[in-house]
Amino acid sequence: MNIKIKKVNEIKIAVVDSNKKLVFDTQSALDFIYESNKGKAIFFSSSEDEAIEKLSCM
């Protein structure tokens, strides 16, 4: 049996909260943000410049 895996499309998402309006006051939400920022598909940022830099490096 031959199995081939090929990445065709990859979606990357940045959530930018420059005004600090997104309030995550639960530990589970903060844990989600922390774990997301360690990955390569979705991350949270406080500025557009940081988001663009991370997206271009991924």
C-alpha cells in the first residue's frame, strides 16, 4: 500500500487586537491563545505589523 500526502493549500489566520478590545478573562481562552501562537495556522497579535511579519515567515 502506497500512501502519498501532499499539502495543496494552507490557510493562515492572524487575529489582530490593536485596541485591546478582545477581552479573554478565562484561563481556557488564554490557554487557547498561547497554544495557537505556538502553531503555524492561527495566531493572535497586538499589531498589524507583527501579524504581517509572522504571516510572511510561516
